Amino acid sequence: MRRIDLSCPVCGNTHFQQEQTTYEGRFEGRAVFLTSRPITLMICTECRYILHFYGERSGFDFG
């Protein structure tokens, strides 16, 4: 697994809150995918900008 150091593209902050969720395959009321996809959300603690990382095997360590 590769370690990744993130910085916010909006404010340059390097501190993030990490959240896990799934994508249920809906976009504007229409089904896009038949299966759920795991998503890692990295939320900037300064400006609250959200970085999205799709898939549980992205190969990145956000720790």
C-alpha cells in the first residue's frame, strides 16, 4: 500500500477528516450501477472541501 500525503486544492490545508460510505448507484433518480461502490471521503478541516476516492482497493494509505 502506498502512503499518500494530501493537500487541499482550495486552501492548501493538509489536515483531513476521513469518512467511509457507499455509492448506491443513483444519479438524479436514475439507476447508474447495479452494485454499491465503497467511497472514501477526505474532508478538509479548514474549508470543508471534499476529495472522493472510489473503490476499497485504491492502494493508498491515508493514515
